[in-house]
Amino acid sequence: MALDNQFIQTKLTEKFGELVGNFEESYGMLSFESPKEQNLKVLQYLYDEPSLGFQFLTDLCAVNYPDNKGRELAVVYHLHNLQANIRIRFKVFTAIENTDVYTATKLYSSADWMERETFDFYGINFVGHPNLKRILNVDEMDYFPLRKEYPLEDQTRIDKDDQMFGRN
């Protein structure tokens, strides 16, 4: 059978049942999610299953959804099957109060620096990472700059007229 999004979704639901969900297809790329406690099991299955063969981690990043209570931070994995030239997006969500997510460095060595960068900017604690520390920001920084915890503009400024910027 040809490797396509429907086949991938079927294989994942056969293996994990309701532990995988929220399947959607955007611009031809299949996206889905599972609980953060299952991230390594899902990644290992995608890697090891011969009919899937997602053995290349293209990207790993995070997204902050401040209004999504209990699921404020998402870790997003972009995986690629090089033989079939197909990509998928896998997400796990975590609460901002407990940012522990298992590291994927044992499975994908390329995850090392990507997880460190994600920790540096979002504060995701990758449990089991061999050297999780800041790589781009100073060690003394006590916040995570890409979290949406601060307003985009200085709310006290009076030198801007909102109508000049198309706002009423």
C-alpha cells in the first residue's frame, strides 16, 4: 500500500487508539497529537514501523497558546520519510506549570540542539536530555522570551494615534 496521510492515520489509530487524535490535513501535511506522556512511544513507532519509516526529524519547536488553559505550550515535531518523501507534524501539549516532556535525543540525534533551543526560548524541560542548558540567551536570564507573557506594545505610550495604524 502506498504511504499517504490516510494510511499513516490508520496505522497510528490501530496502534494507539484514542491516545492519538485531532488529525487534520493542512496543505497536504498530516498533523496529529497525543498526550505528552506518549511522545516517545509514538515517535519510536513512527521510526521503527517499516511501513512508515519516519527516520528523519526535520524540526522540533514549541508554540505558546496562553489562552489554552492546561495546554499552554505545544512541542511540535516535524518528521520526514525520505524514501516516500512525505512529512507529518506531531504535537504534544503541556501546562505552563509543568513543562516536562521526554527528550527525543536517543531516537533522533538532531533533537539535541533543537530541544536546547526550545528550552532556551520556551522553558520546555526535556526530561533525560544529556545537556539541557541555554545556548542563545545568557544563563542569568530568568524568563523565556518567546512565551506570550508580555504585551506586544508598551500600553503606556501616548505618542501613537491608533487611527494612524488602522485601529479604532
